[in-house]
Amino acid sequence: MTSIQRHSAVRYVQPLREGGSLPAVVDTEQDGLYVVKFRGAGQGARVLIAELIVGGLALRLGLPTPELALIDISSRFGRSEPDPEIQELLRRSHGTNVGMRYLDGAFNFDPSAAGELITPELAAQTVWLDALTTNPDRTPRNPNLMIWQRGPWLIDHGAALYAHHDWSSVDDARTRTPFSLIRSHVLLPVAGDLAAADAHGAERLSRDAIADVVATVPDDLLMDSVAGGGEFSSAAEARSRYERYLTERLAVRRPWLAEAVAAQEQRRIEAPQHLKARR
């Protein structure tokens, strides 16, 4: 069974203001620096749930993703922080938060400067994962890819799984719906065989593998009242809903896979455009 380490935050190092949710570099008591997303920011716990699930699925697929951890924020943490906005954010984030290992010296991916570091196989598997999990946030403007030690790393999956923002509207038709935003994926033009990526992904993401990944999400995030945890009577029921959605979406993947293949073909015949990553 997959396990997620839990660490206690001891020092707020610096905010990363590129993201709307004000993530930050945080030092932990046991294990050094992590980039932490806080449950008190933006859409709260659901973003953290998406980080854990999609990051966990990426690791199952063998994709390069920074180590994930649960980061405990105590009521005493950050009291000396002078910025009132950050103080308020930390006050709303007591308890469980989510961090990914800080990649010291990493820089934002730019296709014109580091495109040769992305293999067609890696690009195709990333496109496939993002289509499965409905991740709209890997575009040329905001690729959510870092280059570290001359290799690419997938980060920031909080915008994925947008169905979980309104479970009551997610029926069978919506579960299998194509993901039209895949057309804007930064790696789509350089992706290799999506059918091969599909075979690879379907083999690795068995029903048990999906359940194992979902099981890493703590009860308190699933039942967070601010994020709408009242939709479910228990954390077990919430986990079952995530498992069912992902398992069914994988089982009926022909529509969204066909959408990705068609988008890939269209992008390849379009005139090349100069792409710039967000700075």
C-alpha cells in the first residue's frame, strides 16, 4: 500500500506568489524543505485532494513528480510572519496541508530552451494522464513543468479533477465526456503515440492501484466542511466516489482518448507558434 509521509512545519521560508493560492516554501522538522499548498487558500481542501490523487497517479505511471507529503501546520506556526495576508492564510490552514519536495535550483520549462529534455513517450503519457484527470493547467502559458537536474518534473495538479467541485452533477455521461481543453496542452504537439500511452496507463492504473492512491487522502481533507465535505456522510463514502469516478472514466476512455488523438493531429498540421512559459 502506498504511504505518504507526514511532517510538521517549523519555519515559513518564503511565499511563491506566482500561484493564486499563495503556496510557500516551508521547512519541516523531520525532512527539510517542501513547497506547501494550504487548505485555507482558494478552493481549499479540494485542491489538496487533487494534488494527492493526481500526483499519486503520476507516480504510479512512472512519471517524474516530486515526492508528496502531508504537512501539519500548528496554531503556533508563522506567528512572526509580518504579512497580514499570509498570517490570515496560515490561521485558516491549521491541521493537514499538502507539500511536494522543494527542487532547489529548478526553473520553469520553456519548450524553446528545454524541449529536447521531453521524450515523445513522456509527453504522451503526460497528455494521457491530464486527459484522464481533466487537468486544464498544463498550457504553453502555464506548463506546470519544472526542469531540475536536466530532467522534467510534473508539478501543480490542484486544478485537476474539476468534477469533484460538484459531485451531484456527475452522472455517467459527464464521467465519460471528452476533455476538449486537452487541445491546449503544452506537450501535445511533441507527444508520441497516445495509443501506446493508453496501453501503458491502463495496465498500471488498475482498480486496486486507483484505490491505493485515493486511500492516501486523509479523512480530514475529504470531510473538510469549508470545501463541502458535507456532501458525504463519511470519508469512506468520499473515497468511494473518487475511486468510482476514476475507475469508470478509465473504463470508458474511448471518447476522451479519441478527443486527445484528434487534437494532436490538428495541432500537428497547424503552423508552428512560438511558445513562452510563464516566468
